[in-house]
Amino acid sequence: MPYFLGAQQGQQVGVQQRQPFLDYLAEYWPRMGYFARPVLYGLQLPLLLAAASIFAVRSRRLVVLLLCWATVAALFLLAGSRIAMVDKQVFYLVPALALLAGSLLGRLWSRGAAARLVVAGVYLLTLTAAIELWLFRIMSTQQ
């Protein structure tokens, strides 16, 4: 709580630099990309696909569940702007992104060979980004 209330006394472990929240939020689109350094999560396409497929969700229970998930992710994002969380909010959001994007990609898969190539390309690009991030973290982390 002291991080959010602005108390600057005592130990400062984990405190982020206080940049404006909109600037902090604007940094996340490049982080979700495929070619930005030092962090690239390869989640821009799944994020766009998830945003597009949210409108196709018909189940009211599922919409409520996704809204609750998004609320917790937004709270994590707010916390991450004040506390060094090492992007845990991104990792929390990945399962929901995968489920939403997967439903849209599943529908696209049944549209023929060209659509299957697009789906395979999305998976391949995301997999490549994940492996590259993993290798980058292994090579750059010092214990």
C-alpha cells in the first residue's frame, strides 16, 4: 500500500520510477511486439485476435468471466506501474489471450488451405518470439 499512497520513507526495494501512467501504458504495445528490444513477447497478433474475437463470445457467463479476468489484469497493470513486477501482468493475461485468439484461429482454420497458412504463420511467429525471448533471458540473466 505505501507504494500507491506515495509514502517514500524506508526501504525502496521494488519501487518503479514514477512516470505518468499513460506513458507507462504506451510502453506496452512495443513490448508486446516481435522485434523490440530488450523485451519482446510476441503477443501483438494474439492480442489483436483476442480483441476481435471478444465480440463473438455469446455466453453471458463467459463474458462475465472474461470481464473479471480483465479487471484483475488491469489491477495488475496499475500495480506494475508502481511496483517492479517483471511484467507478471502480461503473463497473467496470456491464457485469456490464447483462449480468445484460439477460438478465432480455429474458425479461420476451417476456411481452406490459405487460411491454414495464415494460422500456421501466426503460431510460428509467436513461437519464434517466445523462443527468442527465452534464449535472450537465459543469456542476459546474471545470478
